[in-house]
Amino acid sequence: MAVLIELQKLDLEQDKLRINVDNKIKKVEEDREKLVDLEDSLRSEEQDLEETQSLLSKRENELVEAQNGYKHTEDKLNAATNSRDFATIEQERETFKRTQVSIEEEIRTLKEAISKKEVDIKDHRNAYAALNEENQKMAAEAETEAASIEDKVNALKEKVAELSKKVKPEILKRYNFIRKKRPGLAAVVSASNGTCEGCHMKLQPQVYIRLQRQNSLECCQNCQRILYFDVSEHLSHE
């Protein structure tokens, strides 16, 4: 059991090295997905801005036409020779006036929308640039760290291979099975006062009794971890 515990220390050290790098790589990949979403969102916002600017330009042209029409009716009013023509032209004049007021209101609304869109796009571009810079930095760090731990991991692998030879095949198989299910977590844990120190569940009394005899392989019925009885801990409670 002492060899298995030492083997676990080496395996957990490997896990720690790899998990740190894997977490950084995962974060890089997640941020790249966010960058794609931000880029799509920016493209959509920019297209929306162009359409709004185009609509504003169209309305501004329509306003010029309405203003010209209104001025033209003034000339026509001055040239009117009877009340009937005057009333008709006055009605036309009021139509141009209402159209002008309506277009002016729409132009104000469009300009406000454009100003807001431009601020939003600027903010989103800044957010994209900041995230992209951070992503590139973290990607470089992850690549450097991955290369730097390779020698350490290989050295640990050699020690693991040597220690594995000293563990019974059936125990090693069980140990590797548990490790595969719980990467980065201990597969071998102590039991204290009848409790598994891995999941903190009470052990069956007969299991704990057999464990104290230290002549059989015992596992927690709840988390399936391999158990060992810590004699030094037991003596400290006496």
C-alpha cells in the first residue's frame, strides 16, 4: 500500500501539471469562440448602422424635396388669381408642411439611433480588441507552459513506470480504473474513525474491521476509492 500511495503522489503531480495547462488551453478555446461571436455581432451592428445611415440620407433628400415644394407653393400662392386656386394651393402647401415636420422628426430619431449605434460599435470593438489581445497572450503562455512541463512529466512517467512494477496487477488495474473516472483526484485515501476520507461517508463496520487488519484490498462502498488504514493517525487518537 505504501508503494501505491507513493505512486499516487507522482500521478497527482502529473495531473496538476497537465490540468493547469489544460485549463489555460480550454480558456483560450472558449475565448476564441467568444471572439467569433463578437465578430459576428459587430458585423451585424455595422450592417445595421449602414442601413440606418442610408435611410437617413434618403430622408434628408426627401426633406429637401418637401422644403422645395413648400417654397414653390409660396410662389404659386402669389400668382393665384382666384380664391379657388388659392385654396387648392394652400392645401398643397399645408401638405408639404406636414410632410416636412414628419420627416424632420424621423431624421432626429435616426440621428439619435446612429449616435447610439456608433457608441455601441466603438465599445464592442474595444471589447473585441481587449479580449483578442488577452487571448493571444494566454495562448502563448499555454504553449510555453506545455513545452516547459514536458520534461517534468516525462521524468515522473519514468518513476511511475518503475513503481507500477512493484504493485500487484489486479490492484494496479483497480487503481488506474478509479483514476480514469476521477482525473486529478485521489484514488487511494485513508479511512479514519470508520469514515472514508475521500467522500466522508461511513464505511460498513466489517469493511473497516478488515481494513484495520491490513491483509486485503478494501474499497469505499460509496465512492469506490481504494482505502488504507492510517496507523499513525489511529495512534494519535489513542
